[in-house]
Amino acid sequence: MFHIYLVAFLICFSKIESSDEIGESFEDIVCPRNELLKPCYCDPYVASIQCDIPNTTVCDLSAITSKVANLTTKANVVFSEIAIEDVALHELSQFDLGNLLYKRVAILNSGLRYIHPLAFGRTAETVTYIDLEANRLTDDVFEALRCLPSLEYVSLSNNYLKVIPSHAFRRTNGQFQSRLKGILLTGNRIHTISDHTFFYLPHLTTLHINMNQISRINVSAFEFEDIPIGRKTNLYIDLSMNLLQADSFDAKGLQNINRPVKLSLNRNKVTHLNQSVFEPFLNKHVNNSVDVKDNPLICNCSSYWIHEKRSVFAVKIKNHFCVDNRDLFDYYETEFSKCDVDFNLQL
């Protein structure tokens, strides 16, 4: 859900020249007095900068980070995070993060619309976690994230994304963000997953693209580079609450996933699992599985291939409840007695 916050008041402080600006300090981190950083504050003990006073606006983030940087004793000190939540910040400029280094950058529910391609500047090499949930970001955000070679987790949930571009996580120098483990794109308006979007991500374990508008899975949407480390990486793909139907999958759209996969198709519009798509996928790896909870599944001859090999597929196909509220695996064999004759007519 998006919330448009009426700005009750603006707190804009010009630079205060004072010989008594120093607040708390710990080891190599010295923080200015918090009243000089409003609506933010600096905590030297956990090495963080926080901005979380509701209904306020960060008027000049660069001035805030500069004040902290000016008091930090060592140039290579890495802050655990800079976190801005429920505070208005519509644009992250080239200078806003200042000359500091961070591991985590979080801007949540702040109305953020745009990130400058050079916004991460000096900290590009140290950022491992990006959380930009519940903003107004569009597809150009992928360009801004390309400069982060150490990125391991990224959340762009609840924004205005529509298309995940081809090689979305390729760096500007042609290298790839191969350390990525988790990608969260929940609750956008995504209708297209381009070819080879996640191709060079051997360590990817979690991919949430649920609660979007996806109606088609193309042949190369989930194709990965075939390398040993990738083949051993367990991957969870969440496509629940999209617009997927029985014919939404290219014949080889799931076969190209060359690693063990748990796939969630919960709460889509799937009436049956197409044998030519799902049987090769489920047989490709012993740990492959699919969850089809809350779909309008019709248990007729189109599902017989599953029932016929229920000893195999009962552990691989989860929550296959039919429109009559019966589990497919509870059907009697006699209920499929005519499928050899009528199979093609029932599809």
C-alpha cells in the first residue's frame, strides 16, 4: 500500500558554524549533536545514520552526511547503515550520501521517485544491502543500482516497476552483480520479465516477484548460466498473486532453470499444469517442486499425468486442490478411466 504523507512541517537547518558541534563518539566514529542533524540522528555505537521522524522532510541530506563525515576520524570507516523511513525524500542526488561508506542503504516509504546514477559514489564498493521499499520508483532504478558490485540483497517492493530489463543486474562495466542472493520485487506493476534477466547470478537463493501483473513466462526469463556453483544453489521463486494461466508458460520456460527450484504459483488463474511444461521441470532435479494453492484447478484428464505418477509427484506438487475442494491425489483411479480416449479433448 502506498501512503501519501502530507508534510506537516519542514525542518531545514542551514549549516551551523560552532566550535561545539561534537556529540557522542565511539572508536573511529564521532557524531555531531543530534539537533544539528534533524530530522536525522547519528548513533556512533551501531555506526548508523537514521532519519525516521514522521511527517518531516529531509531538506538537504548532503549537508547532514557532510557534518558526520567532517567529524569522522578515518576515511575508510564503514557505517552499518543509513536509513530513512517515513520521512519525505523525493530524489537521491549525486551528493546526498556524501563522502561516507555504508553497508546498508534503506529509504522506506519516503516518496522517492528518482536515484541519480552516481548517487552511491564512493560507497558503491561497500554497499551489500539496498532496501527501497514503498516508494514511487520506476524502471530506471535498475540503472542506478548497476554500480554496486558487492550487492547481496535488494528490495524494490511496492514501487511502480513495470518491466524487469534484460540483464537487469549487470554492472556498467559489463561485469555482473554475481554476489546477489536475494531480490524482492513484490507488489509492483510488473508485467514483463525480459530474457536473461537473472542469467549471471549464481548465488541467487530468493526471488520474489509476487503480487504483480505477470501473465507470461518466456523461454529465457529464468535461464541461468550453467556453471557448477549455480547448479548447487537452491532457489525459491515466488510468482504468487499474478495473472498466470495454464498456457502462460513457454514450453521450455522452466526447463532452463539449471538448479534446484521451489516455485510458488499460489493464487493465480491456473486451471491445470501443462504436462509438456511441468513434467520436465519437476523431473529435472530431485528437489524441484511447485506450489499451486488457491488456483481454479480442474481435475480431469489434463491432470491425469500427475495422478498416474502420484507416488512421484505427491511430494513435488503442493496443494493441488481442485475446484470441488478435493485433493488431486485423493481421486480414485477409476475417475480417470476414459482419459486414454478423451485426453486431447479435455485439454
